[in-house]
Amino acid sequence: MDIVSLALYRKYRPGMFAEVIGQEHVTEPLRNALRNGRMSHAYLFSGPRGCGKTSMARILARSLNCTQGPTPTPCGECDSCRDLAPNGPGSLDVTEIDAASHGGVDDARELRERAFYAPVSSRYKVYVIDEAHMVSKEGFNALLKLVEEPPEFVIFVFATTEPEKVISTIRSRTHHYPFRLVPGSVLREHLAGICAREGVDVDPLVFPLVVRAAAGSVRDSLSVLDQLLGAAGPEGITYRRAVDLLGQTDAALIDEVVDALAAGDGGAVFEAVGRVVEGGTDPRRFAADLLEHVRDLIVLRAVPDAASKGLLDRPADQLDRMTAQAARTGMAALSRSADVLSTGLTEMRGATAPRLLLELVCARLLLPAAAAESSVLARLERLERRLEVSGDASGDGAAAARPAAARRAAVRPAAPSAATPSAAAPMPAVSPEPIAVSEAAASEPAGPTPVVAVSPVEVAAGGGLDAAAVRRAWPDVLEAVRARKRGTWTLIAQYAQVATVTGREVTLSFSTPGIARSFATGVNVDVLKDALRQVLGVDWEIACVVGDPAAAAPTTTDPPARVPAASPPPPFADGFAAGDEPTDEPTDGATSPRLAGDDAAIALVRDGLGGRVIGKLDAG
């Protein structure tokens, strides 16, 4: 008993135009040409591998040489039809040439010499040149005259995956038919029919795995199915066995990772990665499957009825889960995730530690701030959805009418940061002495504002931002400041905290008077105002105090007092005394002047970092 079976891609190779699947745009014109007697002497079949190019060439030769033809429906009974059947012995008048090994000029000359002999027993001599892009330029030139003016009984069929490599002089003398990859739904139905004919039970969830592994190639899909059939047990082909054999990721594991990413659950994500590696799945394969899943979610988000339109080929229960996942995730977040995964796959190519790179990719997916514009959109979508869940407490749509930036600040969850006051590390107990930043700030009524926790619904209903809400949005404000002026960002991020918010004024508390004066220098205040306007959508004035961030904001009844300058250092041995340092004494006794240039830098180093001036260099 012969235990070696005929491969499925050979056993089920099409022998008629009607048996070719997914290439109706090619079969119909060829059938019409045969029916109308308008055949060409040269054809160029191009397309991806395994989509039916050489099979179509054989069917064309069979239709041309049928005793009842040329006809689009060969009889299958005559000698020519039997010889040219998918598993027939072949015909002397139909020659297949593999250009990968016979593409030289000598091979082309030999073909040219044999082409002028009449057919042995058929109507036409058909030359099928496979992998035609492998023919050398000299070989093509040797064939050019023959292809241009062949004998009336000679027909050429060039098959190639890279038509652009076929020289233009040959292409211009052929009828070009581009083949396509077969849609997943068509391919799955074809595979199910073959399994039924083979009498093997197959779990319906297996077919999407085979289709995905074949990527639209009929021959590849039959090869994969052949492997699964060979490994099938008495129960048939199960989903678990197919996943193990094909090395693909279990759909349940993909769903778990997607849900964990949407919830920001880093622990669940990295646990899943651990199971992927322990289960023997290639990290690159997992990343590719996850990227394909995200792509499908993007399609579902854009086209809710994508399955009915043929854009997705997934089982019904899996489509329901994916629809829910797409509804929970915004388009910006999905698009950014696809970008991160695509970049990660490129980095993993040829990597010696693919698991490490996969974990780094997952870390980037969990950290939206790692990207720029896409992360801002993703975070904005997430926060707006939280506000929608909380509801509009006012009942009049006021929350939806306010700028999205203000709603972002209102619903941002509190997170520890360098700019948030902490009970574990209180500010020095220094009596607040406000610094006048601008005259407009003094014109606004101000008073003590307690720092209290405000729920998202309360903020949405109230229509305003308090100090707690500003502190939650402060990391975003700092990012906007850093994008404008890094020096200003350093001053605020390291030495300032939000003290109070009153009316149209925000009060910052600085650790030392010198740092506060440095902040009031130059364009620092304008930079911060621009950042607040960008992130929170507010046009506020800035006031400064030194000391406890919970202290009251400056009042308007009396002019704010100047923060006293630090005690001057003692004179130095080289004769430079404290009086040689730039002074910050006010000119009118009311407000502190703004320092500029080198004076500001000296004040920052002296008061903020404890430095001293030990000498000056003459610029001349």
C-alpha cells in the first residue's frame, strides 16, 4: 500500500475555467476571446505566487487544442484534453519552461529554433514560460523577433510574479492579465468544500487560521490544509492542534492582551507575554497577529458592518468580541497602537532577543506619553469617554460645550508628580510674600482658596477649574512649557507648585525667593500662559508666592510686597565684594524689577543653587 498521498494542491488543481476561484476578471475575458475567436499570440500572466497563473496557462492550452475547440469549455474526453488534464501525462505540443534555470540566451535560441516546427498532434504549440522575470535581457532580446512575429500555430504565455522585470519590448507585444490574491471568504469556502470531499471533520475556527497563514494564496492554503489533514486524529482537525502546528497565537490570548491594553493593565499584558514565550510561540508571530487584530479593530471602528461587506473574515462570536473592543477604544489609540506594533516588528527582524523587544513594545503601548500627536489624541479620547460615562450633571449639555482641553483637566485622575504637593515632603514653612508678575493680576479679586478634591462630575457641573484640577493637568502643562522653552520648564518643574486658583489667576509657590524672581524674568510668564491656554483653554494671569503652597493668594488691597533678596555673601580675597554682584533693589519700593540677561543667570545660580560670584571677566 502506497502511504504517500498526492498533495492537495496537485489533486485539486483546476482543469476548467469554471474551477478557477477568485480570478473572474481573468477567466471571463479569456472565455469570451475563445468564444469569439479573438485569441492573441502572446499573453503575460502576472500576480502573487500560488494564485493560478500556470494553471490558467494549462487550461488555456487545453481549450485551444480540444478537438471541439477552440472552446471555453473543453470536452475532457479527447486525447488532447486527457493529456493536458491537471494530472495528465502532458503533451509534446505544450512546453513548460522554468526560466529560473533556463533563462539564458542559449536557451532562448534553442526555443526559437524549435518553435518553427509544426505541432505533432495538436492545433497549436503553446510555450508556457514560468518565472519569466528570470529571463536575462539577452534571452529576451533573442526571443523578441519570435514573440513579435511567431508562426501562426505558436502561442506564448509568460507567467511572472514581477512583471516590471520583463523588458518593455516583450510586455508591449503581449496581452497582460494581472492575477490577484483570493479573498478570505472565497478561500474559506473552497477549503471547506475540499475537506468535505476528503471526509475529514474540521473545526470551523481552523479555516481562518489557514486563510491567514496562506495570505490569499490558493496553493499555500492547500499546502497548509494538507499538513493539518496529515496530523488529524480520529476527532478531525481541532482548533488547538491547528494553533500548535501553525505557530499562530490563540485568539483568546489576543483578546486578553487587547482588553488589558485598553484598561491600562500592565500586569495582565506582561503575564500574557510570558505565556506566549513559555508556550513556544514566536514573539514575532505574536506581534504580527496582534497587529493584524488591531488592523481589524480599526476597520470595525471605521466600518461597523465590515463583516457583511466582506472587509473582515472572522467567526461570528469573534466578531462580537471585536466589535465590543473597537467600541471601547478610540480610532487615535488604535492607530497609534498599529504604528507602535509595526515599528516593533521592524525592530524585531533579526533580533537576538525578540522577547525583550516584544516587552518593550508592550511598554510603549501602555505608555501613551511616549508618542507625540497620536498619544495626545489617544489620551483625549480616553478622558472624553470617562466624562461621557460620568454624565452631564448639569443636565443642559454644559460639559459638552466647554473646550475639550478643559474637560481633560477636569477628569484627569490624580497622579503623583514632581509638581504635585505631597504630605510626605511638605514645603518649607515660609510666610508667603507674593511677587507681582503683571498689573493685570492685581486687578482681579483674589482670596484664599482651599485645596479640595473635586470629582469629575462636580467639575463638569460647575463649569470651572480649581487648584486640584489644575494639579491633575499640570504634567501636560509642563510638557507644553518644555516644548516652548526648556529653561522655563526647568524652573517650574523643579521649584514650583500650584498653590491656588482664584478667578482668572493661578498662584505658583516657589521654594526660594531667587527662583521666584528668576521665573518673573524675561518671557517665562508668557510661556506658561501660552501653555495654560493650549492645554486647559484658559487665559489666566500668573502670580507667585514663596513658601507653603496652601497659603492664600495675593490680595488686591495692597500692592504685593517684594520678596527680599538673599543675604549678600561676604567679600572675597581677590577684592570682589557683594556689591559687585547685580542688585535687585526696587526702584520705586513697590515691586521687584525683572532681571535680564546675565543678572538673571547669576540670581538663579546664587539663590536657587547656593552658588557665589567669585570674579568677573572683562568682556574686552
